Amino acid sequence: MAVSTDILASWWSPRAVMRRLTAAGRREDRSLVFLMAGCFVIFVAQWPRLARVAEATGTELAQLMAYEFLAWMFVWPLALYLLTGLAAGLLRLLRSGIEGWQLRLSLFWALLAATPGALLYGLMAGFVGPAPGTHLVGALWIAGFAFIFVAGLREAAGAPS
């Protein structure tokens, strides 16, 4: 299936999508693409908020965007790889049956699949500002990410539905 179709399907049936993704076997290149695409879309989602901050503070928008780009395209991918490495070691000690590549695939796919929520949050943060509705959309984005990630881990572990 197309990635866009899988992203939409992940919001209501994440285990089925993860089943299809893991059926292809260990594909680190695909996991890396999911991570970088997710980080890039989240970077783009920050543009309206950054424009609002630049207008309010008088800071140059290009400077804010450069910092955000550095964070989302270099720092976050490295931090997420470090996090998955530590978590894989912990899962190995606990004898969970989840391999490192499955953990990375689950996390990176959840990041990419949750990007529609990130885009909506970015729009809300840019146009509405720090309002209760913006915080609600942000919470839904994080909850969607967590739901997809946990469902992916459960599928990787072979847990029953």
C-alpha cells in the first residue's frame, strides 16, 4: 500500500499496518526513511508557529527556522536512535521477544503516522496561539502517536488483539 494510505489506516487499525510493514522483514533503510520523513513533516508543521513567534518577538524568521531545522533533522533523529538503542537493550534483558529493528520500525512509523496531528497542531499554534484548543490538538497528536507506537510494539511482540 501507499505510505499515505498506511498513515490513514494507522489511525484506526495500527496493528494491521504494522503487520504489513514487518512482513517485509528487516529493512533498516525503510525505517530511516520513515524517521527522516516524519521529522521533516514535523519541521514543516512548525512553520506557522515560528511565524507567530517571529512576529511577536521581532526575531528573524529565517533564524528560527534554521534552529528548528537543525533540531528536527539532526538532533531528534540521533536522540531517537539513541532512545531505541537503550530501549532495545532493556527489552533484550527482559526477554520480550521484540528485536531492535522491530522497535525502531514501530517508533519511527508511529512518528510518521502521527504527522497529520502535528500538522494540525502547527496550524493551530500559528493561527490561534496558545489556547485550550491548541493544547487539546497537541494532546490528541501525542495520544495518537502513543496509540500507534504501542499497537506496533504489541504486534511486534505477537500479543493477542
